[in-house]
Amino acid sequence: MKQKNFLFFLTLLFSLNIIGQTTLSPGDIIIIDVQADTPDRFKFVTLVDLEQNTEIHFTDAGWSSNTSSFATNEGGVTYTAPSLITRGTIIEYTDGDTSPFSEFIINSSSPGLGLSSAGDQILAFQGSIATPTFIFAVQTNSTAWQVGDFLGDTNQSNLPNGLTNDVNAVAAGIGPGAEDEYDNVYYNGSLTGTGKQISEAVGNSANWAGVNSAAPGGYTSPNITLTNVTWTGNSNNNWNEAGNWDSDIPEKYDNVIIPSTATNFPTVTSTPNDVYNITINSGGSLIALATINDNITYTRSLGTTNWYLVSSPVNGEDMADMRTNNNFNTNASNEISFAPYDNSQATPNDRWAYFANTATDALVNGKGYSTSLSTAGNISFTGTANSGDISIALTQGGGSGNNFNLLGNPYTAFVNSATFLTNESADLASQTIWVWNQNTSSYETKVTVDAFKVAPGQGFFVEANSTNNVTFLGNATMQSHETSDTFQRNARTEIQLFANDGTNNRFAKIYYINGTTTGFDNGYDGELFRGVSNSFDIYTQLLSENEGKNFQVQSLPNTDLDTMVIPLGLTADADKEITFSVASSNLPTGVEVYLEDRVNNTFVNLSEGDHTIKTKSASNGIGQYYIHTTAARLSNDDISKDIKNVSIYRSANNEITVTGLQAKANVKVFSLLGEELINTDINSNGVSKISLPNLSTGVYVIKLNSTLGNITKKVILE
């Protein structure tokens, strides 16, 4: 050591009681350059982010493993991170530097470094002088660390405790003797590669060189390029298989990328190596069946500035982070375009509880949010993977609110809605979810039979039947990997009816599935979303046990298609041109789809082409249009005259509705005691509404007698 004379005496014991300090492990920083010729100098690279105020101590005092103490009459310098220092930053100290460096001593009156040109060492550590935690070490006086009792030679050192030679401790002298030294040593390999590759290369003394007559070269303007480790999935889904990565299984200091283009996507079944960070690109997925300790950044591409329903697929995300990392809109009330759904509010527009632009609230696992970005691009969420079950309580609005709950996929993999709906059926009004289609600005109904896969980061609505918890299962039964470019053939018989008003597109689906009925089948029939009102929509109603509910998805038996007449509802303003069209799959040979118009007494074969009508008045209900599936060519003479297609139900307080009847009829209403309360004649052209007197709550008997046949049905008035 070159002695320095100072007019003051300084004794300093270090501690780590600094708020926000990064606690380092061996190898988290790497020293790449040590110069003992004037001026003393060293450089180091951090392979992890350093939080502001992180302290790292560097000393040329030798270490005695025999006494677990430093040599005396030495000193060192402390680096204090002035701000967040990102990994890959090269930091240099030159003799005399002050902030962000400061000097200290070890039991002497000479603070600071005094590197000897006769050989020396630099040991990096955190903690106190009495109990240091070593991070990295380089010596210039030999190709081997000294062994045996420490003799007090300030230019020699045992291998510091906790470090491994040629891994995170480098002996870079000329030869194995205690004084086979260089004045100056430096790493002369590549600083381009993954964090793991650079760490291994710098930790290998074979990649070091030294000089005695001049300062080391090659680091005047040093550059470091940290490359990523990218998942390919070329072999299978196993995270711990080298063939699934573009370099090797990732380890500490590696930044992991899971792209959307992988052949397979990773499934983690046991806790993997710690890495620097995991980024999942939009369209990629990761099934975490075991704990993953590292942060995950999940990105979801929002291709427009339209509204989307989203959720956090990771644990620990909050609004402070969301506001920093995403470009939300801000309104005049300083609210941002990110909001949960509050079903207790009476006014629909008030149900979106927008966060303030100062919000720091934690995002709730399993909860959905609506959002719109100021510019199209990615929305990102950062936190740790949810690897276990996630439960969230349902809410019921009560009063003037509703029972719709906005939930969301809490995992970085796809969730099977069929599994979720089946498991949670008892606490839901029906086995139905509603997802938002930002392209059509409308909700789409998905029922259990759809087995719809909810994407990571996607939100959806359910209708609560209780205030119990619903649970997402953190297992392979509910989670899956999906590829968006996979063409999935569907053997199911179905038709999809479309309506277009020149601006908006709407649809209704009809599935034909063995075992279903013409009434309500939970998990097979799904209503339109009732959380909002639409001025334009199409839907169907049930063929039997009709209660006036509007379905976007209806399932019917896959037999006798030609006998089933399906009520088709239309909501539209007056003077609108509406174009109807149809797409069908796997219908029996020769069977075609007809649109019946009972007001105009016409049949149109939609299988042959589109059909456009113009509404004369506002439309909101069923009665005019019906769907037929048949191999026969229909005409006006085929207007349905089958009593099986007639339904009677309570449509409002003190009102009943008769649908599907195309004939004259007599309708009587009786109490359970047999008292006749109503006796009226109707001439129905599809839908007839019958007003009732102010009747008390209870069960009543409806009898309908017509030229087509007779019906008796019980109706509950509330």
C-alpha cells in the first residue's frame, strides 16, 4: 500500500440501515479494471439495478480467513448510488474522487485507497468492517490467493469468505508466487452477452491481462451490451430444458423474454433459477405451477385507443406503477382512463369509478378494469406470478344497482371459462361471461359450452347470485397455453345471425347440441349483457318456457331442426336500413336458413344471400321475425301454426305476454282457488301483451284456447 498522510483521524463502522438500499450477493457487481500506477483507479459494472443510496465498499486491505478480519493500516472508499443505477452501468473511481465516493479507514490514520505497484488487491463488500459480506474481489500480485495464516502483509490476501476463485474472485498476477505481480490488471474479454455470460467471463482469470510499465488499455471508453435470454419452446413446455432457450437455461443476471412467436410456451412446475427479470410479450403466456421469485412484466397490445376490459395477470401491481408505465388519458377532473366497476351506483355512467391521476391503490387479483390509452400501444403490468388459487368476493348492487361484477384473469396464461363457470355455477346467475369487443364496441356472450379461453390481462363480466367468493384455480385444469394463429375446426352445428345498420354490427348465435332443450339450459344459453342499454341489437328468445329474456347465445336439440321456429328480436330506431345475413356450420345437407317476417308475410332464404329492410318505426322486441331451418322451400303458406311454438310469461308487473301465436285465441286468468280474474280475446300476429288488474303477489293460472290448440300455464306475479 502507498501510504497517505492526513491531518485527521477517522474511524468508521459501516451499517446497512439505509432506506431503499439494494442488498447485493456475490457476483452482483464485477470489477473489470485495477490500476496501481498513478493515479490509482478501478472500474466496476453492476449486473443488477442499484436503488438510490445503495452503498458498496471497496478496500485494498487484505483479508485473513484465519481471524475473519481485515489487515490494519489500510483504508478504502465507499460508493453511494446517487439515484437508481440500472444494471449494465460502468462506474469508475480515480484517486481523489469525492461524491459519489467517500473515503474510510480500517484501524489507521490513513483513509482511502493506496494501491501498491508491488501487488495489491481490491475487495468489494457490503455491511460492516467487523462482519462484511463480500461481493467481488481482484488481486494483482499472484495467480493464486494466499493460503495459511495471514502474516499481516498489506499487499496479500486470503480468498475472502463467501467468494469462489475464478467465479467472483480473480487472481490476475503473472505467476503463482506471492509477488508475481502486475502493477495494473484488466479484463480483456467481451462485454457483450447475457448477464450470466458476462459474469462468467469476467470471473475467469484466464480472461484477464496485466502490464507493469503502463496503465491498462481497452477501457478508455468502455461499452457493455447486455443481451436477453429468449424462450423458443423448440422442444416442449419445460422451463428447465436447455433446448427451449436460444442460449441456455437462464440464471441470475439474465433478462428473460417470452415472445409471442414461440413454438411452445413455458410451464414452470418447480421454482426456477432466479433471474433479473421476465418479460412476457403480448400473445405469449407462462403457466406458473410453482413459485417464481422474480418480477414479471406482462405486456398486452391494445391496437386502438378504444376502450378495453383488462386485469392484472401478476401480483403486487399498483396504480403508482401503472400511471408511470402507461399512457392513460386524463379528464378535466384529473381522473385517468382506468377504472373498476361499481355495481352499487344507480346511474350506469357512474358505475365506472375512474382513478385519480395521483392514485396509488393496489390492483386486486382477479378484478377487472376498463381502460383506454391515449395512443395505441402496449399496456404493461409488473409484479410476481400468481401461482396458487385466487379468490375474489362477488358483490350485489342492490337498490337501483345491478349484480354484474367485472372480474379478470389473474394469471399469465389463458383461463378456461368453462372450468370457471362450472365450478362457480352456484354463485352465478347463469354460466355466462360477457367479454368486450373493442372493434364493435359491444359485449359478446360466452357460455360454458363455448369453453372460451380468457387471455392473460383480459377482463370479463359475470352476474352474481350471491356475495360469496369465486375462485380461479392455479392449476393446469384451468390454465392453458393458446396460439392465436391455430385454426381450430369446430364440428358443432351452429348458425350465426348478423345485423348491420350501416355503422354497427351485431350478432346472435344458435348452437345445435344433443341433450339440450328448447327451454333454458344453463351453460348453453346466454343472455345479452344487461349492464348497458343498446339502441341497436339482435337476439333470440327461448322456444319454450319463454320468460321474455333476450339471448345472444341459444342452444337447441340437434334433431328435428325443421320443426323449431326461433323468435328473433330486433332493437333498432325508426327509418334504419338493417341488413340481415347468416353464417352456418355443419348444417345437414340441404338445410337452409330462412327469415320469416310475420308483419309483411314473407320468407327470405338467408343462406342464398343478405336481406335488407327499412324500419318504419322503432323496434324493440320479438314478434315480427322468426328463424326457420329446413330443407323445404318456404312460402307465405308456411307461416307457423304449431301450438308448441307458443309461450306465455310475465313480462312486467301486472302484464303477461303471449309469443309465437299466429291465430285468434281466448285468454283466461284464474287464481289458485279457481276464481276467474281475466277473460279476453286476442288476434295475435306473433306477440300479444295482456294487461292485468292490480293483483297481489302469488301464483296464477293462465288458460289459452286457440284454433291451434290449448295451453295451461302457471305464472308467478311479483
